[in-house]
Amino acid sequence: MTFNSCEDSISGDFNENQAPSTFLTIEQINREGDFRLSSQIEITWWGVDSDGFITGYEYAINDTSENSWTFTTRTDSTFILPITEGLAEDDVLFKVRAIDNDNERDPVGARLVFPIVNTSPRVSLNLTETPPDSLFSIASFGWSVSDLDGLGNISRTEIAVNDTTSGWVDVPFSQADDGRLFISLEFDNRTPGTKEADLYIGRSYSRGVDENNVPITVPNIEIDTENTFYVRAIDAAGARSNVESISWYVKPQNSNVLFINDDGSSNSLTKQAAHLVFLDEIGITPDLWLINTGEVTQDKIALSDQFPTVVDPTLKNTLAKWDHIYWISEDIDRNITYALDITSEFFAEGGSMFVNIPMKGISQRDEIFNFLPVDSIGYFDEGSIQTGFVINTNSDIVPEDGVSDVVARTQSRQVGVFPIKPIAGSTPLYTTDFRTTTLIGTTLDYTRFENIAVENQEGNLIYLSMDLTLINQNGNVPELLQDLLIGRLNFNQ
């Protein structure tokens, strides 16, 4: 067998890889003065490779040293071009280079200088997230930030209270906030003087910290006087926005008991004074919160504008600052409607509450029954001649066995107050003699149930469904409150 071999080899010239080429959609920009561009620019580019294909691109802004390039596979993007801090106008270099399948870069690349002008940011307070005229120890503020150059151009937001010379404090800002910020300031208002507030971020009430994880505080809060909140934004070029401000009065907290007056009648302050005398006689001088603005329409009233507009976290955490709440009103359809929600933190912190609001005819499905320990209210059989409820003058207000020895008495005839039936598991406290008016002009005794005071199963809420100022014929309402507030709810000054 014979083998033949050959030593022929490949011959010819070797073709080296050809570098890719890069192009920008726009080759040159000539704009000056008022015609300069915003710093937020959309830039597009492309590349070609004569002996392969493009795998990606690298771009650099101003600094084109080798470590300053950023890789991308995109052929367009929106950039916020940096303006030198302190300058209103700047010329910014943008350079891009293509990379081919042999990882070779365009040695020249494409470049373009963008003549840009900085636009100052703007801030505006969100009026649905600002304090009412006066508040206690927590005040919340919401504001919006905008910038024609894009939110990415915002460097920071700053707030101050009372002092705009040396009192500015940085507030963390993220583009994820979409230009809306909400913060709360919490401070000690139990003693007079100038205080430092702790800053909380967002509706989650998270403690605000700086870039070094140090808790943020805001100085210069003045107790028992008017304060002014200021906010501004600063962009990457150092340009400051307008300054927005709002003032509110910081009320001191002097007691563990909060007296809420939600009586919208013309003699609201007279009734308040009578209640305060009752409380004074048992050693309680409460803080006062008047929330009796607005009128009941379509069965209910809107939440009082004298409360913070933001319920969670502001109002909830504010109410939780007291150990006890004493709440009066002339109408069950007023702000007590919202109590289940707004007092959740208060009760979670171990608070106790006394509610004195006359019970009227309302739907058995009313949401108030989710809060008060009441199963139902007085009613008449279908076809009955009974038309309404009445409590006569000099009717005794009688305690249940073991509740108290204090028997109060009505000092006037009361019409339209309904008896209440305590919910299962609650503790009935007081009853009175209810009678009913009739179609024939007579009155009849009502015997189904005649309760007018009840304590909930948890022992932290008492509801009394007659106006206390109208059952003091015996002059012993303070003694009745002594037993209910101090004896059962553990009220203390």
C-alpha cells in the first residue's frame, strides 16, 4: 500500500479586524442665551461594523478618561446632563463609542457638546397635608417638588422652622417619591421653651435618618406660640427653588386627659364650662380640643377641619399622647362617627375614654355600633300607637347593682333620647324611666330596656347616652363621674 502526502498551506494576506464606527443623530447644536436646551436631553446614536456586528456601546459625559465610560446595549436614552454647581448655563460634552463582536472599540467615537441652561426647581405645599390653625405635639407637612430639568436634577430638599438663616435641615429625597414628600415633626410640648423635633418620613411614620444613619432632628420649635414651617428644593447646579411656608400654633399639653368638645349647638361653650366644673371637682383639669365646626348633612358630618387633615399617622399618633379622652357632643352623627379609626393607636397604647352624647334614632346598621358597646336602640312594634321617647323631669338616673351609690336626677323634660341595649359581654351601668308618646296624646311606660350608660367588655370605654348637664338636679354629677372616670376608667390628671 502506498501513501502520498503534501505540504501545501493556506496562502494570502491576513485581514485584520476593522474597528466599528459610531454616529449621533445630531452632529452639531448652535443655541445660545434663551435658546439653550434643558438639562434633560434625549440622545440617540447608532454604530456600524464593516466586518462584523455591534455588540454594545459605551458613553461618557464630560470626563472621557478610560474609567469614566458606561456600557449599554441601547441606542437611545434620556440623560440629565450635569451643570457645574453655581452656574446657570454650561456646555456639556457627550461622547459615545461602539463596540464590535471582537470587543474592539471605535477609537474616535461620536461627540457632541450640548449647550444647556439650568431651570430652578419649584416646590408647592400640598394643602391637604398641612396642619390646621393649631395642634399639639405632632405636625405633618406634605409638599411637591418639580423641575423642568427632571426630578433626577434635584439634589435635596430642605426644611426649617422659624429660622431660615441657620436652621435649614436636609430631608431625604428619592426619585421614587415621584416628587411628593410627606414628613411629620414630633416634639415634647409638655414643658415651655424651644424644642427640637424628631423627623418622621412618610405615612409609615419611619424615623428619618441622614446618609450616615443618624436620626434627623429639626430645631427651633416654640411651645405655646405660633411657628412657621419653610420648605425649599436645591438642584444639582445649586439653584434654589422658591420657599413655601405655613404657620400654625403649637399648643402645650398639660394633662393626661384630653377634653374633646364636638358640640355644634349654640350653647356649646356653656355646656363645656359645665363639664369642666364637674371635672374640676374631681381633680381633673384637662387639655381642650374644640372640634365643633361643620354641620351634619346627609346623616353624617365630615371629619372636623380642626383635626389634622391626615388621619394616619398624624391624628392617630396625636390622640395617643393622652392616657384618657373625655368626649362630648350633642349629636351622635358628628365626629364620634370616626372614633373607631382615629382612636386605634390611643387604645393600643392603653388609653381609656368616656363618651357623653345623647342617643337618637339612627339606623341599626350605623357604623357607630362598631365602636360604642351598644347592641341596639329603643324601637316600637309595627302598627304601634307609640311615636317617640320622653324622659320626664325629676326622673331618677339609677345605677345597676354594685356600680355606684350615686343616684342622679333629671332637671328638665327630655324628648328624643333613645334607650340603649348593651352589647353582649358589656357592663350595664345606669338606667332611667323611659316613657313613650302616643298618637292619642298620652304617654306609656317603655319596658323593653331602659339603659343609658354602659361599659365595654375591655373596660376602657364608657358611653353615657344622656346629656350630663341635664341630669344634675341632685347636684351629684361630679360624684357620678368620680365613680365612672376614676373608679372604673382610672382617669388621672
